[in-house]
Amino acid sequence: MLIYLLRHGQTEYNAQKRYQGQRDIPLSTEGAAQLRRADFDPDVVYVSTLQRTSQTARILFPEAKLVPVDGLKEMCFGSFEGRNFIEMEKDPEYQAWVKANCESPCPDGERKTDFSDRICRTVAELIDKALAAGEERLVILAHGGTQMAAMERFAVPHRDYYAWCGPNAGGFVLDAKDWTEKHLLYLVKTVQYTKESRA
């Protein structure tokens, strides 16, 4: 089985490098215009409950049934959400969080380890379900953090969390041949579904 682990298209918050986390930020007009239909048509696409993922999926996979999964949501950045690093460079809570390699809890938000555990538990359940049903392909369209958490835990080659940050409307194709025995996913290729990426 092949797994497509994709990120939503660009939002205004992405363009402004703001932490959007669990804020329900829509695609920007420009972000939506950049998207193109994917080169295959899955029956089902699993998305998060934040609208930017379903908006992206409707353009990439217009024939697919979208299934929202709350556990796929981006990390909650608490009081950092809606702000960017320039606005927070003198904020002592933000400075402490960055100094801790973003491993400490965000004020009123999630700790990265708890977020990663939530994502990996949710992704594993979707993979197990798809394999049990004999599916040949599983498509998950969520967030950058979703990708990073799942790829750090399960992907081969092994890479650090931040090394797996894919571009908007991009992501990874993974082979689940050893999932049942080893809980590993082998990187097959990267993909991106923006108009300029056709070349």
C-alpha cells in the first residue's frame, strides 16, 4: 500500500510566517489559485477538521469523499497563535520556548511530544484500517506539523522532525510494505500539487 501524506495549500498566515496552529484559517485567494488537480483520483481523502485541509483536498481531489479526522489537527501553539517570530522576539515565554528547541509546552498550548503522540496514534489507526480493508492507497491531507510528527516517528530514511517540513500542497509518498511487522514507512518520492511544479 502507498500512503500519500500531504500538506494543505498556502494561507495568509503561511505567507506572513505566523503560527496558525489550530486556528481555522482558510486558504488565501493566491494559495487556492496555485493549486492544481492531482494526477490520480482516490475514493477517500482523510483531512483534519480545519478548513484549509478540506479546501485543498477539494481542488486536488474533486471526486473524492472527504473524511474529517480531529486527531490530524495541527499542533496547538496556544498564545503564540496568530503571531510571528518578529512580533515575539522580545517575548520571554517565546524566547524560553525557542531556547528549549520548542520542546517545552506552549503557553495555553500543546507540548511537542504530546502533539507527536496524538498525530502518530491517529495516523497509525488510519494505516491499520486501510491495510485491513485491503486498500492499495491511503491519502492523508493535513498540516506541516502532521507530516513532521509522522515522518520523524515512522519514515525511512530516519530524519529529524524539522527536516520533514514539506512545502504547501506538497508531501511524501510512502511504502507501507513493512508496516505490520515493523511500523516503518519507506519514502518513495516527494510530490507537490501546485501549478508551477508541473515542470
